[in-house]
Amino acid sequence: MNHVALSLKDIYFSKRTGRLAFSRGGIQKSFFFQDGGMLFAKSNVSEERLGEILLRTGKISAETHQQISRFVQPNLLLGESLVQNKALSQRDLYDGLLAQMYAIMLGCFVFFDGEIAFQDRERFLDAEFELRVSVPLLLERGVRSMSFHPALHAFFSGKTLVSKTGTFESYLDDKERALWSRLDGSKAIEYVMTREAAEPNWYWKTLLLFYTLDLADFKSAPGRETEVAPPPPPQMAEAETAIAKRGGDSKSEDLDARLYEALELRRKLGTLDQYQLLGLSRTADETEIKKAYFRLARLYHPDLFGRNLDPGMRSQIEELFDQITKAYRALSTRSSNDVAPAAAAVKVEDEGKDFGKSADTRFRQGKTLYSQARYEEAVQYLEEAVRLKEDKGDYFLLLAMAESKIRGQSKKAERDFLRAIELEPWNPEAVIGLGLLYKREGMMTRAKRQFERAIEIDAQHPTARQELENMAGTGEDKKGHKGFFSTDIFGSKKK
């Protein structure tokens, strides 16, 4: 994996001195290190120039920024010129340079295909210098802000990690510390993820955080410069290509992470028994089995991956979920000691049918009440529907829409819109609903981001496009447009 986090780990813990060059397309950046600490950074990205950073951090005014060219002098750095002309204090310059170095480096973390090279040099400074940029803090902030990329999985795939005591344990939160304490090298990393019921995007980034902060290492530690991750199996290489090409169909990073994990789990079906597939111990009771099944359903149900998924990939997902369902039914039957196996199997299926029927009935009742503008009554039925069937995105969407109509329930509406988005990340309607809720509450920045997310999912969605035009002041609809909460997603309202 060619990523800047691995270079920073090597430079910092090996206390190297030299220049790290990063390039990608037209982006060119240089970082200068001495004894593992960063001294200086340069970038040709306009947003990372010192003047832009000073403006964004409030160190200079907008007026000073507009006149920045008059502070440029030959043989004098911009910051020094600003200080000499009393447009900036020495302390603000120091803070601005720190912020600039962080911004230049953190901007590299998004890329997994940049060209990275380190050139060792003699020491830049003879005297000791004050280490202004914390490389471990850069690693922490950069890794946490990263998005999922298949290269993360490929880097760790098939290996085992062993946690070890280190200086930076305090950087971990409680959830990360719990995972870190259980990395004993006894299980493959993919098995640990299944056992821990971990969300893939978080899981792979967290492993990288452990590794780059030197809090974990491979059981058979590879050399830093010579280790090359084994190529993924053909099926997974195809998955990586398909994910990269999906473009506007869905840019949800969490969805891509789960798709990749689902295909990897499907590839291993022949090596897993029913307990391993569900991530259970052999002493699991019926409640644990049911919880494991519903957890996997929320991750890997075929409907979660959208209508436009590649047919070959959809076939593999359907095969995986079919095996998960069969394992659930078989283990549920086995755990029912008070009934005969055949009777237990019938009981599970019948209960499932009644369970869904009851939830669907309440949903239909809630939808009818919503169409009649009887929102408080609708909420009562819809809350019961989501309690009985907690994996239905349209249930949570209608519940959120009803709650948004009731004074004092904005927080609940926000929570249920987010749940609907989590269950159906390919569906723009919940994203738009959340954006309109934020707009009504005066949170315009949040609202705009939701409308932009909706456009990423459906580039031609009329409500999202209209709202963004209105917010930009370029397309105000004087007649007004049909509001989201009056659309006929769940049936037209009665007059």
C-alpha cells in the first residue's frame, strides 16, 4: 500500500532526516524532517498557501488578505513581511505556520495512488529545534479523517496483528482500546472483524491507526521497505474495480466498505462453518443467534446495495445472504432444546412471518394517518412498526417525516432520518428529508451538505437541485416548488 501514513510511521520511529516528496497529478508537496520531526512543508495547492490559512484561521482580516500582494517582498518570506508591517503578530505567524503544515500533510491522507519518495539528507540544523508539529498527532488526525479504500483491506488481508504497549495508548478512545486489547495474534484479521461485529470502514482505519502509532505489529513483522501485500483474489480485484467505477451510482464510503466485505466473506464460505459465518461461539443461545443474524442482515442484505449493483456482484451477495439465513435457521433449530428439530424449524419460520406481518400492518396504518395529517397518531403506529421490524428504511423514513411535523420532535426526526439513511444509503429521499429539516431549523450549512449528498446519489433529483439553486441564489422559484414533505412517496395527502 502506497500511503503517506506508512511513510510517516517509518520517518518518525526511525528518526530519519531528509525530504519527503508527494505528487499526484498536478499536486506537488514537499516535507522536510529532522530526526523524525517535521520542520517545514511546501505545497502548490492554492488552498494551502499561507495567506489562505491565515485568513481561514482568523489571523488576518479579509481586507488584509485582499491586499496580500503588497506584502510580498523579494528575499523576504510572506509571514516575516506581514509581521514587519504589523499586519500579523509573531505568535499568530507561528500558529499559522503550524496550521499550514498540518493542512498540507492532512491533504495527502485522502490519496492511495500518489507517488511518495523519501530522500535522506544531512541534518538541516546544527542546533536543537523545537518540534512544532507532532507526527503522531498528524497520524491520528489523518487516519481518523480517511475514507475506506480497498487498499486498506488488501494491506492487512490474511495477516494477524498483535497489540503491544506503546507511548501513544492515550490516543485511543474506549472502543478502539477494547479492540486493541483483543489483538493477540491468534486469529486472522478478517475473523476478528466478524467476531467483533465491527463496522468495516471504522475497523480497517482503526487497524491502520494501531499499526502506524506502533501499538500493533504483524505476527511475522514484514520489513518496512520490502513488504508487498499479496494481490487480492481475482474476485476481490474485480470488486475493487467495480467499486472504483461506480461513480454517481452511490458514493457512500460505508456502502463501498460493506460491499467489499460482503464479497470477501462470500469468497470464504467454503472454509466457514455455521457458527463462524455468524460470528458466534458454539455455546451461543437463541437470543445471541438472533442478534447475530439481524446484525449481518443490516450489513449484507442484498437490498442494501441498491438497484444498480453489477449483476455478477449482486448474485454473490444474494448467495452470501442465503447462506447466512440458512445458518441462522439451522442454529436456531439446534438451540431449541424443548421442541423437536422439525417443529422448531416451523416455529422459527412462522414467527418470522407473523413478526413481519404485524410490523407491516402498523406501517400501513401509520401511512394512512400520515396522509390524513394526523401526525401524532401516525407516530404511535410507526414507532411500533420500527420496534417490531428494525431493518426497514422506509419505516424509519416515514416516522421521521411524521415527527418533523410535530413541534418539539426535531431531534427525534433527525435521529430517524439518519437511521433511514444508514439502512438505505442509496436512497436520496431520507437525505433530502434531513436536509429540509436542517433548513427549517436554520442550520443552512448542514442542509446544503445533505442536498449535495442527494445529488451525489441521484444527479437529477429535482428537489435537491432546486434547493441548492435556491441556496446559491441563482434559481429562486418564485412560484415555489412541491415540498418534500408533501410528496407522494407514501401516498398523497387527502385534501
